[in-house]
Amino acid sequence: MMKFSKLGLIFSGVDVVVSGMILMYVFTCKEMFCGLWAILPTMPWNFVAEKVLSPSSFLNGGVGLVVFILINATILYFGGSLIGRSVEKAKAKRVG
């Protein structure tokens, strides 16, 4: 049976929810700097894709936003699981 990290799921879930809220704002925004908000949840992958991929690549559009958000969520999941493991080890060391 697979064991999932609770802290990793919390981190990645919060990232996906906040990124989704930002993108919903961007798609309905009519102000001047709405495009800057779209860069925020995809940092730093949009700059990497801009340098590495061709301008006509499919990752430069809406698909790229979703892919980069999922990459960030995956990284945050593994980061949260590492933090959760180290906290569990510290608790076990204190108790036992």
C-alpha cells in the first residue's frame, strides 16, 4: 500500500488552489498588468521554457501554464514529504 505524505499533499494542494485562483483572476482581468500575474504561479519554469524552447512550442500557451503549475506542485509535494520525514525522525529521537 502506498503511503502519501500529509504535509506534501497540503503543500501541493495549497499551491494548486492558489495558482488556480490567480489564473482565474488573470483570465477575467481587464487591467493593464494582468499578464504579470500569470507569471507568478509558474516561476521559474516560464523563463526556462523561454530560453530553451522555440517560440512556437505548445508550452508557451495555456498548456504550459498548467504543466508548469503541476511541476511546482510536484516539487512542493516532495519538499513537504522531506520536511515531514525529518519532523517524524526528530519526534522519534526526542521520545525514544
